[in-house]
Amino acid sequence: MPNPPEDPILDKLITEQLEIIGTVETYTTVLSAVVELMEAARRAAARSVNAIMTATYWEIGRRIVALEQRGESRAEYGKQIIERLAKDLSDRFGRGFQKTNLFQMRAFYLAYPDLEQSFSPETLSPEIFQTLSGKFPLPWSHYVKLLSVKAPEARTFYETEALRGGWSVRQLSRQISTQYYERALLSRHKAAMLEKGVALRPEDAVTPEEELKDPFVLEFLDLKDEYSESDLEAALIRHIESFLLELGGDFTFVGRQRRLRIGDQWFRVDLLFFHRRLRCLVIIDLKLGEFTYADAGQMHMYLNYAREHWTYPDENPPVGLILCNKKNEAVAHYALEGLSNILAAEYQTALPDEKLLTAELERTRKAIEKRLTA
């Protein structure tokens, strides 16, 4: 069979297409490799920061215990030390040195006292930090969870399994809350159960970005963390902020996405205002969904925290505003827990009407959704 006649134009087109295909394949390979490299680098950066942070907190705990042992009445003396340290360190370094955090560092050292080597400020160096950090292979967030386990044998079990299985902090938290240790002890098929426990559920996964934005890491580095879960939520919060400020001179803006820590859990309030006439903080929480009793309970928890940690002695108790917005329905509800009837009535008179807030929230949501989908 004779060969087909040569066609220079067709040959050129085929050659160009092959070059394009080769370029695409090469680019795809490079892109995949770069993505993998960046994710690995971010995880390594998070691990490095976590290792140094954990070693630092252990050393702080050791120094607190050493200072306590010089006092005659250790319990009272230790409490005074931590209260003074909390104030002085918070003034110097910002977040991360509340009393609860310092008590946690102290407890961390007492739970892991076997590291004999200690260091003075003059001898601290990257190499020494590396030596210290190698003693604690898990991130600080894991040790915070482990400290909630009171039985030493159970704590050792969870620590061992977390290392063996490479558990994320979410997986560790889930296993502790579901009493995995106790269930493993009672199981007749321990090997199979331990193997099953290593399996990672989708909700347990932690992305490199989440590792770097771990509240403990942000707190340790004194970095800001102000972001919202969605464009709609962020836009609604910004508008509610502007709307309240435009109502008059009573509302003074304090902060947005303000973090608070209760126990070893982190929460975030969307907006924090101060009402000048009522002389109280106003906590505003936005929910993109139906109002539930759980929302009210969470707000009451925020109010109790704010009353203890954010309110000055000459101020009135804080008030909460819960804004819930789902398709075709908006709800605005004030939480006035802890107020006398007279004071509650005064608050209701001075604060914006709930119907006004509901109407504005609904109107704004529709406008923002229209803009986002345009």
C-alpha cells in the first residue's frame, strides 16, 4: 500500500498540537508538584511553630513550679504568682497569658516532668529549642486535650495512639469524648478496635491552612484572626455594624470577630459594641439559620464570660443580641440574663426595637444575596 502524500500544512498542525499537549502535561505535572510542595511546607511550618510553642510552654510551667516551691504556703503563693504573671505577660505580649493558660502550662510541666535539662535566657538558641521541641512530638493543642484526661494511664494511651495513628486534634478530641480508652479495655477484639481507631473520618481532617490558623498558634505569635465563614455572613456583619452606628451616638464599636476561650474550647463573637447610655457591652451574634435554644444558651455563656472578663467595675451587665437569618425569615432576640426587672425594662427602652432589626436584617440579606449572585 503506497504511503499517503506528504502535506506540509497538516504536518505542521499535528506538530503544534503535540507540542501543546506536551506543554499541558508538563504544566499539570509542575502544578501538582508545586501544590504538594506548598502543602507539605505549610504543614512543616505549622509543626515547627507548634514544637517551639510546646517547648516554650513546658519551660514556662517549669519556672512557675520552681518559683512556687520557694513560697511557704504553696497553693496561695502559687495563685498569686500566676495572677501577677498573667497581668505582666499580657501587658507585654498580648493574648495567650491569661490565668487559665498559665495554670495549663504549670499542669503540663507537672504531667511531663521527666525532662531534666533546663535553660536560662542567656543560653536559649535555635539549637536548644530544637532539643526541647524534640521531646514533645505532638502539637500544643493535642497536649491541651490530653491534660483534660485525669487518669495517667488513659492519658498515656491517648498520647501513644495519637502518635501511632497521626491523629489530628479533632480526632483526638472525638476519641476522648467517646471514651475510646475505656471501650478498648472492655473490647474482646482489642487489636481490631485499635486498628479501626486509626481510621480518619472526613470531619477529622485538618488542612494546612487550619493548622497555621490554629487559635493557639495565632495566640502564641500574637497574630490577628479576623475572617468570616462566608461572603454573605461577612457582608451582613459589616452592614449590621454600620446600621447600629448610624442609629445614633449610643453605640460605640469595640471589635469584630472577637475570640474568647472557655476551658479548652474557642468561640468567636461576631460584633462587640459599647452602649454609652446604658453603660454596658452589647454582644452581637449572627446565625445563618433558624433560631434555636442552643443559640440562646451559647449567648448566655458569652454574657457570663463577658461579665467576668470584659466588663469594668463601673459598668452595667452586658446584653446579647442574637440575629438569625434564613431564607424568608429573620429573627432578632435580646438576651437579658442576669438583669433585674427594672434594669431589663430600661435596657429594652434604650435598645433598638427587635422588629426594626429584623426588618433591616431581612432587607439587607436579600440585597446582598442579589449582589453576590449577579
